[in-house]
Amino acid sequence: MIADERLVHVGITVSDMDRALTFLSKLGFVIHSRFAPFDPNAVEGITRLQGAVVRELAYVERDGFQFELLEYVQPERSKIERRVCDTGYFHFALQVDDISAVQAQLDADAPPYTVRRGPASGQRATYIYGPDGLTVELIEKRKDDHAHHDRR
């Protein structure tokens, strides 16, 4: 490994930039930058996808982690329904203080599951689904984890 290597961002293709940014901002992500239109030569050169055109590119950040959002207009995009068990499916997790409050803010109503066994025993967790199948796992730590952490 080269000493300067580090994770820079994770790229996500979206169908509607404004809708994706609204969803992520409700989860505490901050918009760093937006570019429109994006250089088609750069898109085709980087992706090696003939005729690729990105209408807009945006970077959002939370907790020092960046997502790069891309809204392609060419070539024609396919809509694939994927399930969480399908190969290559992607989700990210956020630790929250109150799952119910976050769900209310996002109009999501899936009941949280309380983990009964293992190292996460006592935690509550649930998946919420945003635009374009963007999946976020909300994790609410055990109340005693917060108390223990606060005593340090």
C-alpha cells in the first residue's frame, strides 16, 4: 500500500439531484459543492462509458465522510429494482440518539428492531429507504452505552 492512499468518497448515481440532496440534508449531510454541467469529456474519460453525460455532480459530507452524487442524462439509464440481499447492494449506517424522532422527520414508519443477542444486544436498528433505493440503517445504541460513554 502506498502511504498516501486513503478513502476519498463513495459515488452514488441519482435520478433527481434535488430530491437526493433534500433526503441527505435531513440526515445531517452538508452540501460542499455542486457542479453543473459537468465536463462530458471528463465523464467519458474517467468512466470509459461512451456518450456518458452528467447533468450535475454534488459532494455532501457528514462526520468527515463524503458522498459524490452524480445525475446522468446520457446514456439512457435503466431502473433496476434491487433487494437488500442482492449482490452489490449498498447501504450506510448512522448512529442516532432517537430512531423514532429521525423516522418522524423523514416520514418513515418501519418499526425498529431490538437486537436480542450478540455484541449489538439491546440496540435498536431499522433500514429506511430514500430516493433511488438509497438505503440508510439507523442504529440507536443501548441507553447504558450512552451513559457509559458519557462517564469517560
